[in-house]
Amino acid sequence: MSQTIAVVGGTGPQGKGLGYRFARGGYDVVVGSRSAERAVPVAEEIAARLEGVEGAGSVTGAANPEACGQADLVLVAVPWDGHDDLVAGLPLDGKLVVSCVNPLAFDKRGAHGAIVNGGEGSAAESAQALAPGATVVGAFHNVSAVLLWEDEALDEDVLVVGDEAEAKQQVMELARTVTGRRGIDAGKLRLARQLEPLTAVLISINRKYKTHSGIRISGLDTHQAD
Ligand SMILES: NC(=O)c1ccc[n+]([C@@H]2O[C@H](COP(=O)([O-])OP(=O)(O)OC[C@H]3O[C@@H](n4cnc5c(N)ncnc54)[C@H](OP(=O)(O)O)[C@@H]3O)[C@@H](O)[C@H]2O)c1
């Protein structure tokens, strides 16, 4: 039986792109939204792109709590503003929760990391504190939504942080649907404090070079990352 993944905030570009990649990789995906009416057409759009793709999973839409109820793994892909209120209301007990949420702020000098919990926290750690019955892993913070919606394997690495080894392994495997390679074990969950604001650097690079940059780690043998 294939694994079902709920994408909370799946109507936005990041959730939609990751949902598309996960379903293309064979996972069943439930696109979540604060309104089921917004989720269903996005699910249909993803499913239409997957028509004729051998081995693709199903894609359906539902309100966020119902989507979580149907899933083994929940991806949280919502903006930092409103994140805590939303996560606190979701049925996440016993679920593997993946956070790709980047708390960022923008001013006239560009993007920068927002201060979370006085500098002693991250979105992923907030999710873990709000959902103690779940296991939270941080991943997919640094992959561009624009590239996710395209078909090519991405020439970049997915850095995965978490405190539970088995959950982290599952998410490292899930990363194959995005890059064609296993994700990289980047350490404990608290290192989300470094991964999340790193996206501000990529946004700055994107603006300068008019590209969609990502992270590639050197110094690992192919077999370590594959
Ligand atoms: N865009 C990227 O390239 C990218 C790359 C890496 C990581 N990320 C991270 O991924 C997350 C999602 O990014 P995105 O660009 O897809 O964001 P987005 O379009 O701004 O939001 C995604 C979805 O979240 C829901 N949402 C919006 N405001 C909310 C609130 N206050 N409370 C609850 N739900 C709300 C909306 O869905 P409904 O209205 O349907 O509920 C929306 O479609 C962010 O944390 C971002 O930092 C994004």
C-alpha cells in the first residue's frame, strides 16, 4: 500500500510543487487548504499533469484537518505568519510532520531571517512544541517552487534535520522524488534555525543572478548521498 501524504497549505506554490513531485514519485497526495473548495481544483490540476505517468499516486483535495486525518505523513507548507495558530489546530498525533516553513522578513535591503522565539527557535521546533504527539522533521526549505513545478530532477540536495533517526530516514528517502537522490542527514531539529533563514541568502542570489538557486553539498561520496 502506498503512503499517503497530506500537504497543509497545498494551494500555494511550494506545497503544490512538492505535492506534484511526491505524487509523481508514487505517493498518494491530499492537497490541504483552509477551504476544501480551494483544495479540490488544485488537486485536479496536479492530477491532470500526472495523467499517463506510470506509477503516479492519486491526488485529491480536502480541508487541512481532513487531509491530515487521511495521511501518514504531513507536509506543512504555509507562511510563517499564521503558522502557529494553524498547526495548533491540526490532528497531528502519531504523524510524521515535515516542515519546509521559512520564517523570513523583507525590507528595502531584501529578505532576511525573521527572529523566532528570541533567536532560540525555528518554525520546525515551534511545530514540534505545538504538536508533541507528532515527530517533526525539517526538509525542503531551500528548493524553489518554480523548479518543483517543472519535470526535471533538480540538481541540488535536500538537507534534512530531525531528532528521530527513523523519521529522518523516511524523509531522506522522500527527497528522491524531488532530486532523484536521497536527502542528506544534516543533523538535529534545532539546526532548522540555520536552514530556514538560509533561504534568504538564496533569494538574494536569485535576485542578483536571475535564477532559481539551490544547495549542493560537496565532500560526500556519491554512495553516501544516494
Ligand atoms: N515559494 C517558494 O519557492 C518556497 C521555497 C522554499 C520554502 N518555502 C516555504 O514554504 C512555505 C509555503 O510557501 P508558499 O510560497 O507556497 O506560500 P504561500 O503561497 O504564501 O502560502 C501557501 C498556502 O498557505 C495558506 N495560508 C496562507 N496564509 C495562511 C495563514 N495565515 N494561515 C494558514 N494558512 C495560510 C494558503 O492556503 P489556503 O488559503 O488555501 O489555506 C496558501 O495558499 C513558506 O513557509 C515558505 O517559506 C517556499
